[in-house]
Amino acid sequence: MITYNKFLLSVAGFPYPITLTLWHMLFCSTIAFALVRSGWVKSIDMEFDTYVSAIVPIGACYAVSLWVGNAAYLHLSVSFIQMLKALMPVAVFLVGSLMGVEKFELARLANMSLIAVGVAIASFGEINFNVFGVALQMGSIVAESIRLTLVQCVETQISCLA
């Protein structure tokens, strides 16, 4: 899927990452709707206020993550993007600590620093380094880490956005 997205966005002449994201979200929504309507998955009764405050931010973060992540394929190689994605545990730890979901400990910070240094060393020799592409991928990582933290808040019924 990753290689196909890269091909589609940068080689095949379809440089529209937001449209690709829209197709992805439409496909996922259609499958989810069909699963609920067919009875394979049970529907959840949820108040509108709960839906807006808990589910919509998760969906918005997911859409942003897909959009800017797909846009990064226009500027970076697939292998470099995969190296940058190794920063996900660091971002999830930092966002989780800021939102009070993760317990901040110096030992964990040291582990996360080791990961960050490893990614920096691995990225140092990138031939096709592009600052804008890296910024897009970092934006995708941040949006995804916020999404994962919000999902954890919903699962544990913690109020993270209040």
C-alpha cells in the first residue's frame, strides 16, 4: 500500500494527497457502514455531545495524519519516511505525558532520546533530504500520536480534552 501510494502520488502524475485521503476515508466509512447494517458489527448508541467531543477529534487527527503523511510522499523516499516513522513511540510518549495519560519518567525519556538519536543518525545521510517533506512527515507523526492518545483516553474513559 505504501509503495502504491508513493507511485500514485509522485510517479503516476496524481499529486493530490488530500483526494487520496478522501478516497481512503470514504472506503473505510463505506465498509464500516456496511458491517453495521449487515449486523456483523453491533452499533453503539452514543449521545451527540459525546460523539462530537470524543470521536470527532480522533477522526480529525486520523484524517490529518493520512493527508500530510500522503503529502510527504511527494517530497521524500519511502525508505526515509519509514525511518522517520520510527519516531512514533517518542511522539506518543511526549503527547501522552503532556495530556496526563502517560507517566513521565526520566528512564522512559532516556529510552525515547535513544530512539530519537538513532533516527537522526539513520537520517543523516539521506541523499534526497527535503525540509518541507520532513515537516509534513513530522506533522503526520504528531497528528497520529495525538490520535492514539485520544483513543487511549476514550478506552480508559479519561477526559483529555476537557
